[in-house]
Amino acid sequence: QVQLVESGGGLVQPGGSLRLSCAASGFPFNSGVMSWYRHTPGKERELVAGITNSGGDTYIAASMKGRFAISRDNAKNLVYLHMSILKPEDTGVYYCKAHIEDVGSYWGQGTQVTVSS
């Protein structure tokens, strides 16, 4: 079955960086449009970044442009979220999502990111 396992979260100081990873299995990875969402305290879950099957096109939410980037390694079935200049308001649970055309969408269990001094 489809599995998405996030890792790389943790505690980081404001201004710091983290790289989240999402390991995918159970489907042809290059058939999935991959994205990262986050759920921050007091807010609805929001889209952070997305990347097409080939990795040729990416999307970063406006409030994160210039600080976050998304990439994928189709040979390793991995998608990454590169986060820099982190702010306390970036604290939350970050989720990986795979959307497979004509099949459906799948979510990982999430990884906690805490930005605090």
C-alpha cells in the first residue's frame, strides 16, 4: 500500500534551517505530484509547496517564497522541503502528500517542526 514517511523535523532556533524528507513507497513515485502541507496552531492546514511528477515545476506559497524550496529525487523515492530563515510562526506539523492521477491522494503522518529560542 501507499506509504509516506516524513522525517527531519525538530527544534530549531529562529533564523535556522531544516530539511524535511518524505520517503514514499507503494506506488510508482514518478506518477505522483508531491506536496507539503502544514498545520500550525490556530490555523487550518495549508499548502506549503508542491512539485510535479518530473520535478520540472514547483510551487511555493507566497508567505514562504525566498525561504522554502521543494525538490524530489525520483531515483530514491524522496521529496524534500528545504526550509531556511525559519520563524516562530513556522512552528507546526508538516505533512507530505502524494496525489496520484486516477487513484487518489495519500498523506503521511506528519513531522513536528518547532522554531523557538
